[in-house]
Amino acid sequence: MSKLREMRRSFRAWKNCRRLEKEGEHYERLFRERGLSIPGDDEIRALVKRRFPDKAPRPKGRLHILAVYHNYNWEGPSFGPSLAAFGEVRTIDWRDPALAGGIKQGEKGWMARMNEGLLRKAAEWNSVRPFDAVFAYISGEQITPEAMDGLRALGAPIVNLALNDKEAFVGKVRGGRARGARDICGRFDLCWTSTEDALPKYLAEGAIPIYMPEGANPLVHRPYEVEKEFDISFVGQCYGNRPEVVSRLRAAGIKIEAFGPGWPNGPLPTEEMVRTWSRSRINLGFGGVLGHRGAFCLKGRDFEVPMSGGLYLTEHHDELAPFYEIGREIATYAGFDDLVEKIRRLLSSPDEADAIRRAGRERALREHTWEMRFERAFRLVGALE
């Protein structure tokens, strides 16, 4: 039975991988046939200015911002304080049952009722003080194209963040509607994606995209003065090849602890998670996309761990290079044998480990805060001076 389950899992992974390959080929063909090109910052500003010709930017600290997202665990501590640096923030949690009159997500009629409640609340606030910008972290799983038209009627530029466009730009399709960004992306004024190869997809669908990764919040992601208890730790969900790698590391005599949903240690609250990075000599990272061998993308941990002062050792892939000096600010590995070698070397070279740890934190603080990401986005849509 176990072998049969493994065969089924492998077949599903292959089928999904093939679907994504076809999706990528489809959008690359459209991108080429239409003569599209990736816009730079100046072109993005000009495109958005055409939509809001009379909009005057405001100074930092004076914006009125509508934020639409659900706080699963990291979103609130990351987005909330960072957005507050720009002014007054009104937040709508799309998962709040009160928006849908008590109907819960997954129940019949939830999306329609929730969208109605969301638009009603946003319009009420906008009538008292018009919004200067809208930040959203939503997809077609939460909002319809028609509701997006209502959000656009507020008259403020809308920035939407998507962190899983490697496999979820289209996502599941129900009743002809994509659960990803495909059917709604053209209604945003700036589509912020952490997936570089999704840019042609957005452009083919008539959207204005920008490639910009996640960030971290230095008020949350900071070093703690605690003793080093773990040689190496991993904090994150237990799925894909992660349990196998952890098991093989233990079999190789390496002391590793894993925390998060699915691990025996269970998940950690945000503060304890950050403390764990300080309690660890090395913090392990995985860059792969679930079910897609050889596919990688940037992760939130790529910025949270270094900013927290943790020594970060993650899977090597090309998207890391523009954001860190590999080997000096973070460490990377290619394959299991290399991982074991890097762990043993770093554990036996505390001076080198400390130098990487310090340099990684300096780089993250200098270039990779959520506030910096929002500042760029709000300037691009003309909301911020």
C-alpha cells in the first residue's frame, strides 16, 4: 500500500509539473507573439499615471491605506507595523466571518457575501477619508473580478502581492474561474510577484507586474541574547523532501531539530520562532517548489533568518544571487552531500559562521525590510512622494 501511495504521489507530481510546463509555454508564446517586454520602474510609473492623471503623491506618514489580507501567522507582524510607517492603515481581514454575515469560508455563498461585506466596509471608510492606496494579498480564491471592479471604484491605486506564482498564477479552475491571479490581475494597478518567471504571464493578461521578493520586519526579526542550543534547526512545514532530508541528516550523525506544522515539535509562535534562529548555530532552508523537482523560488525565510541574525544555509538557486553575496552573507548547498559538508565545515569554523551571520544581517537590514518593499511599490503607483 505504501508503494502504491508513492506511485500515486509521483504521478500527481508529474501531472502537475506537466500542467505548469504547458502553462509556461503558453504564456511565453503569447509574450513573444505580442512583442511584450518587462517594464522598468519609469515605464510602470508612466502606465499607472495614465490611470490616475490627477493623483498627487503624499509624504511618508500621511497616507491613508486600505490593507486587505488574512493573518495566518506571519502576515500581521510583517505587514502591519511596516504599513503603519506610511500613515493611517485600515485593515480588512477577508476571512472575518462578520464580513459574510456569519458564513464561513468553504460554506455555500461565502465568497459573494464576503465580497459584499468587504466592499461595503471599504466604501464606508473611503467616504469619510478617501484612500491614497490599497494594499492587498488576495487571489481569485477570495475575490471575484466583479468585486475587484468595486474595489477599483474607490479611486485609489491597488497593489497586490502574490508569493506563489510559480505554481498558482492560474491554480485550480472552478466554474471557469481561476483561483490564482489570472482573472483578476488586470484589475490591479501593480502586481507585485516574488516569482520572476511569472512576469510574462501577468503581461500577457494585461497586468502591470513587478518582480520583488518578500522582506522582513526588523522590529520582529531581530537577534536574541540566548545560548546556542541547536547545531542546526529548521522551522517550517513538514512536507515534500523535508522529512527525508532531516532524517538523513540525523542518520549522518548531525543533530538537527525541526519545528512547524507536521513535525513532532509542532509549530512555534512568531517570537519563539525568531528566538529559535538565535538558539541555532545554523538555520536550514529549502528553496524547492512542492512537487516540482528542480524548480525553486525565493522564500520569506531567505530574509527573515538573516535579519534575525541567524546563520542561513539554504538550497542554492539563481534567484538568490541578486539579493545576497553567496558564501559571505548566506551559505548555500547543492544536494545532500554538499549540505552535510557545509554543515560540518560551518560547525567546525565558528569565526567563519559568525562572519556570515553578521554580514547577512547587515545586508538584510540595508536592503530587505518590508518597509522598503512597500516604499518602492507606493512610489511606483504615485501614492508616495
